[in-house]
Amino acid sequence: MPESAPTLADQFDLPDALTVETGRGGLPCLKIDTPDCRALQYFHGATVTNWTPADHAPVLFTSDRAVYDGQKAIRGGVPICFPWFGGHPTDPDAPSHGLVRTAPWQLLQTARGSAGVEARFVHHLDQLRADYRVTFGSTLRLALTVTNTSDSDQTFESALHTYLAVGDAARVTIHGLEHADYLDQLTDTIHPQGDQPIAFTAETDRVYLNTQATCVVDDPVLERKITVEKLGSGSTVVWNPWTDKSARLGDFGDQEWTRMCCVESANIGDQAVTVAPGEQHTTAVTIRVETR
Ligand code: TA6
């Protein structure tokens, strides 16, 4: 468990920009408040739960029913799926989406830079180290760097499981993945996306394969476009639970599916990453928003 917020504040607070605070559930978090944006990042899972750039409504969605007990993954923002995505490949008792979204991360550094306020967290697993640098400004930059600290090759999956806030999921379109193939996780079958953008008409749970494409979520209700640009990610996951799955999620409101969609920058399956001893791999995501 990280140290208490007050002791961390002395080391990491940045005047007029960032404070270490006690957040929901008594969990420590970083509160960012600058002319460029307001944001929150919890030590739990290093989960960014809010990013609201100046002159815009919140860009990330976090469920009103999210649980902040220091055990469960926070439902919303940007949970980090690592070192596997979804179910563990061999251990049915292992937690879904890996080990780190439900663990406390260690805050290493806070700093101001030209792109905004930066926070650096780290989390150590047995053979891999995860360094996570987030820059909060007029754009949101997320960089997950995995280092192989063992003496043999290590293969991992990852996803920055980004929940985006939208006015009505049934009316958004997601552009950029035209002509990519996707694995439909609901049927375990592969399909071509074709030349049309993605639109939600039912539960949608797709892993787009072997794509480095930038995605644009076009939201006619909030009259904005959210761009998700990525480097070091070969898969993109698009998810909306729609009605029935929403009703089955205890930490998600039955109607909250209308206010969110996930566009996740990932490395899954054939796009899993293998790093040699001492080597590193970085997935970097930049999220920006513009009025339509
Ligand atoms: O990213 C899509 C997905 O894999 C869906 O299958 C759904 O399970 C979602 O992640 C959320 O997973 P969670 O374990 O947080 O409920």
C-alpha cells in the first residue's frame, strides 16, 4: 500500500498544478488542476480516472458505480491490462486483464514540462517492470514502458483500456479501422471491417488485428471528435457492453453504456510483445479532443 497522501504530498506536490490527495475510498490519488486541464490519477492501478481539458467536457468515462476499495479495478478511465489481456492463457483462476490494474503503483516523480504536468509511476513484476508516464495537458499522453528484468525472453500482452465519454454511443462513429480485420470476442470469429466506420448497434467487443491506425470517435451529441493516436501497439480493442452486459456488471450502471465506448491501444494475441533480457518496449498513446 503506498504511503499516505500527506507524506507523499511533501515529495511530489507541484504548486498550482498537482497535489497528492486522499480520493474516493480513502485511496491516494494525484489531482491535477492547471489552465490546460483538470485530471485525476489513482495510485491503485495507476488508473487515470479523469481528464478534462480546458473548454471541454470530461473526455474519459468513469462509472458512477465504480468501486474504490483498493482491490477491484476501477471501472473507467484508463485501466492498464498487463501482462495479459482478458483471461489468463493457462490459469483460469488468474484475474482478468492481468495483475497491475488492481495493484498499488509506486509514484516515482512529478514534473512540469512543455506538454503539461507529468507523473511517473512504476510497478515491478517478477520478470518485468512497468514504467508508466502520463502527461496531463491540452492533450493526454500515456506511455507504458515494459522492461525485461529477467535473464530470458519474456512475452506479454498489454492494453491501455481507455473508456471514452460520449453523448450517445448509439450515435457515434469510430473512424480509422476501415479495412482492418477484427476478432469478434463474442463469437471468436474473424471478420473484415470493410470500408465503413464502426457504429454501435448491439454489444460490441472486437480486437482489431495488426493495426497501428489512429482512431477518431465522432460524437454528434457532444459535438466533438476524440482522436486516439498510438505508437507501439499492434491491436486496437473496441468495446461497448450495450444493454444486457451492462446489466450484468455490478460496478456499471444499466444505462451507462450510452455514455461510453472503449478504444483500447493494445498488444494482444499474435501482436503480443517479446522482449529480450534488458530490453524495453513502449506503447505510447496521445488523446486529443476537438469541437466538431
Ligand atoms: O476490452 C473489452 C473487454 O475485454 C470486454 O470483454 C469486457 O470484459 C471488458 O474488457 C471489461 O473487462 P472487465 O474485466 O474490466 O469487466
